[in-house]
Amino acid sequence: MSHTSTVGAALEFGRRTLGPISDTPSLDTQILLSEALGCTRAWVLAHPEARLNEAQTQAFINMVARCQDGEALPHVLGWWEFYGRRFRLTPEVLIPRPETELLIEGALQFLIQHPKRRMAADVGTGCGGVAVTLAAEVPDLWVTATDLSFSALQVAQSNAREHRVASRVRLLQADLLASVAGSFDLICANLPYVPTKVLHGLAVAPREPRMALDGGVDGMVIIRRLLACIPDLLEANGRALFEIGAGQGDTALAATQEVLPTSNVEVRKDLAGQDRLLVIDRMG
């Protein structure tokens, strides 16, 4: 591909190259070319005759090659979009998924209904997607965000600064909420929930941090650990939200009833009809 290649030729090259390894080669190529050109996907699609200069051509070829070698598209880009915002990423953090927006919606529902409940925790924050999004959506919310990984916390801090909420997002290196003082009106947790045996067969396993995916024998090991702490951490009439795996709803409900038998508990399904969000409303 020469430096005089057109946008149309680049799109065709990307589609052919990524076709064998991607379910969405056209979309992936459009995103990569937009990144290389510093423009929108709409512009790329509207200007197939436009020519790439040498630097743009090389940048595009390099990114396509990285995807071809098995690197995840968001890691090639260095960012991914979540709930309408762009989040910086590194291979040390989990790539935000659309399913997690269900957790955001459950949290915002609670915060809108309870305008004086403004102390939240985000456990296993990763890139900070949940903590930063909630702080950005609710201007008077204070969030304590924890993660075992110091590298993940550095990424989260960068995203908090980028979205101008760093003054209201406290980042702590901690095992769940161990040694974190105080209690919370809202606790959000997107913890590892993939069963260890299942993880071995997932395509994403080599691309993303195992610590953010491996939920133990049945996928619920770490979730149960945090559930056991909820009575000491969640205020009366507060809400806890756990993202869970498909098919884990009944197990999650039973585990919650053991530690919070008088709470209102439900499992919400995602757009695919799969168990996805455990909602715990603690009674006063």
C-alpha cells in the first residue's frame, strides 16, 4: 500500500486483513482508519476518494497488523467508549463492556430517587469506568474507588482527571473494601465472575488481565466475599449493585439471602435476556 492510497483502498485492505479474525471487520477498519486520520467514522465513509499521506498510511497499517496479531482493538486504540465517554485503556485493565451500562442505570435510578444519598463505592474499579461515569453524571456524588492493581488505579486516575471528576473520586489500592473506613449509600461492583474452567476457553482470556476475569470455581467466589461484608458497609436503605454472569442469578440471590435476609433483592437481565445485575436494596 503506497502513500498515495485512498480512504476506499485502505478500507478494503482492512476488511480483507481483519475478515478472518473479527466478527466486525468493516467496523473495526473504520474505527482504525478514523484514528489514523484523526477524523470521524462519518467522514471516512463520506470520502472514499481522499488520499492518505505517508504517516497516516503507516499508522493505519501498524494498527491493523497489531489487531491481526491478536491484540484487542481497544488496546490498539488506547481507548474505548463507555456510557458516551471515552476512557483511556492499557492492557492492565478490563475493556469496558456495554452490559455494564445496566449497572450504571441501576445506580443512577437510585441516586435520582434519593437526592441526599451521595456516598458511593466502586469496588474493582479497573479503568474507572463506573466511578468516573457516576461522578460525571451526578455532580455532587463522592465516590471511593478501589482496586488491587496499582496499574489499574493509575489508569483510573487519568480518566478521572480527563473527565474532571478527580476531586470527587478517591482512589485506593485495596482488596475489595478491606480497611476502607466508613459506610456507603451505594456500592457498585463489577468483580470477576467468569468460572475458572470457562475462562480457559474464552478468546478474551489472553488479551485481558486474568485477575479481572477469574471468578473462581463457580465464578462467584469474589462476589461472595464482598457480599459477606455488605451488612457492615451498606447504609440502611442503601443499594448494592453487582454485575454477574449469565446463569448466575439464582446463585447470587441465594447468597444474598444468607447475609441480608430482609433486603429486597432482584436480578435484572441484559438486552440479550441473560442474568446480568444483582440489585440489593437494604431495608432500614
